[in-house]
Amino acid sequence: MRKLLTVVLFFFASSLANYSFAILNLELTRGVSGAVPIAIAPFAIQGMDPSQNVSDIISNDLRMSGRFKVYGRDQISSFPSDLPEVNFNYFKNLGADNLVIGKVTQTGPDRYQISFQLLDVFKGKESAQQSMVLNRKFDVSGNNIRAIAHHISDLIYQQITGVRGVFSTRLAYILVQRDNRLTRYMLEISDADGYNPRTLLSSHDPIMSPAWSPNGRQIAYVTFEKKHAAICIQDVSTGSRHVVSEFVGINGAPAWSPDGRKLALVLSKEGTPNIYILDLATHHLNPVTKDLSINTEPAWSPDGKKIIFTSNRSGGGPQIYQKNLMSGEVTRLTFEGNYNARASFARDGNHIVVLNKESSLYNIGVLDLNTGVFKVLTNSGNDSESPSLAPNGTLVLYGTLHNGRSVLGMVATDGSVQMRMPARNGEVQDPSWSPYLS
């Protein structure tokens, strides 16, 4: 079993390595037909030019969402920054439905005011003032320009699609760097577009299964620093951490409860791997499964009343099961393919995303729990790791192979948009998408 027993396999693993800087690089590999056409005019700069270009960040965010056809600085020849400067006929003839204009004004040493307007091109032909859909200003330091640009992207995305954007969220993943003798494992977090990577932990020994807390302030993960498995919780801001589980045998697959008070985890302290719930305040352990099957990879339902998990209890390949924590009832959920693992719930509680294998091909799929309809989202056959849903439920982050290297992929939950996020230096695996951070 390929990924189901990662915790089991890495329990026996150890290796060494060295560190170097890494950053992810987004590549759109499949976009949605009927994407919304939008023009992003280069923002006017008044004062010192900041190092980060706001309009380019917004263009990249919206383009990489796959939901927008973006006309950026290379596709337009009219660069308005104020409403009276806008030639609405030009942008209508270009094919844009919407237009973003703005300014970056230096207001002091390392202080900037960023203003932007989202305009409806068709309403602008009748009345420039009526064209204004959004009009906002922000006062920020130079260090926060990229964050504000992502926030503006979120506002635009939500205004046009009706869905909250995820450009201001973060990703956690394991960066692996190898040379002839050494291997280095790094737990990193980055912006959702792969920029601003920051290392939380660097080790010669494997790090696995990062999981964000519901408030986004902590990450739980598995470490082998003491040459045996342990589960740690680390504060993202301060870097402080503590061990919450280091029983003999497997300590793996931590999953936060929706209220952040408990962890579901996998332990083999009594023999075969089984799932337990750890109360983080009292340290009390409560078994969820207790049998001779291999039970692993727990995930909570949004209401905290159910846990889904991977098990081989039916014989053959692993499948996804659900336990009702109130009644104790266990039901099998997946039947498509001979291998289903690494499941997680969508925010609506009615869909789960899984790693599915059919005829030796590994892909990401989504199962509608109400209808039983299963849909395969990817088609590379190499998508073999850790599907993790964006907090708005529109995208799935996962690990895949590309040109023989482990990279991250993203796919829309309707299958319409697909991206790759290869690292420029090393391989990336075990991704986890943060919740909303504000």
C-alpha cells in the first residue's frame, strides 16, 4: 500500500541532509473555460517605488486561480490610475468585463498608502461613477505590501465570484533536499502562491504529516529527531513547540478537531495501528478503533461528530470508513477503485476528497456522500500524496510526481483548473492548506 502506511514505513526510516533556500513556482496547467475577463492596470507609483509590485501580485493571484482571464501590463496599452482617466471603450473592445486601477503612494519612511478601485466596464460606458464596484484604501509598511495585495485579490475574487478568496492563506509542506551523502527535511510554510517561504523546523531525520490548527496559529506534525516517532505541536509565530505523543511504536497522522481542543492520531502502542483521540488539556486518550486491522489517516467532520479514516478491514486494498462518535457506528464510504486513502472533509460536510487508485493509476477524487457519486479530478496517474482542501472548498492541494520529482499540485474541486507548484530547490511533499487566518 503506497501512502496508507507512510507512518509505518517512516517509523523505520532515518537519513541526513543540508539546507538551502527554496521557493515554490506556480504553473497553470489547465484553466477553466469561460474564465471571467479582467484587466489589471499597472498601479501608479507616487514616491519611492516599493520592491513588490501590487498590480503584478494581484494579476498573478487571479490568473493562477484559473477563474479569470487576466489582461495585465503585457496585454494592455492604457494605464489609468484614476477614474476620470479610464477609457471604457478601450477596455470593452479589449474584451474585459472588469477593470482594476490603483495607486501606491509613499506617505513616510517605509510607509505606503495603497488604493484601488474595481470597475464594471459595461456600466462605465453609461456612467463612470456607477462603474465603481469596490473602492478601498490601506496604509501599510513596506513589509506588508504583498499581504495587502493578496487581500485585495481576495476582495476582488469574492466580489466577482461570490466565494471568499484564499490568496491570504498559507501552505505548509515538507521540503526535501538531497545530495550524494545527505538528506535534509524541512517543515516550511509559505504564502498561498509559494512566496515568503519560512522554515519552522530543519532536521536530518524525516518530518511528516503537518496539520494546521483550526485557528492557524499552530501546526502538529510527526518528527523522528530522537530516532523514534513523536508528534509535536509548534507555534507558527514564536517557533516554540512541545511533544504531545511519543509512545513506543507508531505516533502518526495528527488531525485537529474542529474546536482545536483534541487531536486524532494513530498509535501502535498495543500492536497494530489504531486511531485514538487525545484531549490536549487533560492528555486523556480515547480509542476510536480497536481491532487487528490497520487503521490510519483520521480526519474530522466539520461538526466534530464523525471521523473518517483509512482501513484494510474489508480485505484487499485500503478504503475509507466513517465512525459516528456518538453512536459508535462504522460504515464504509468508498467503493470506486481498489485503493482509497488520505480522505478529508469539505466544509459542507457532504463531500470528501480522497487519493484514489484505479488500474495502477493514482489520482485525486471527490465523493458526494449524499448521492454516492465519485468523480476523479486529476489524470496524471502520479498524484499520490496528501490531498488537502482550501478553506473555501474550491481547490485541493496534493503531492504529485513531475519529471521524476515530488512537487505540489492544485486542482479545482470541479476538476476545471489544475496547477503545479514545483520547488526551485528540492522536492516538496505532504502539503497542508491553512484555514482562514483572519
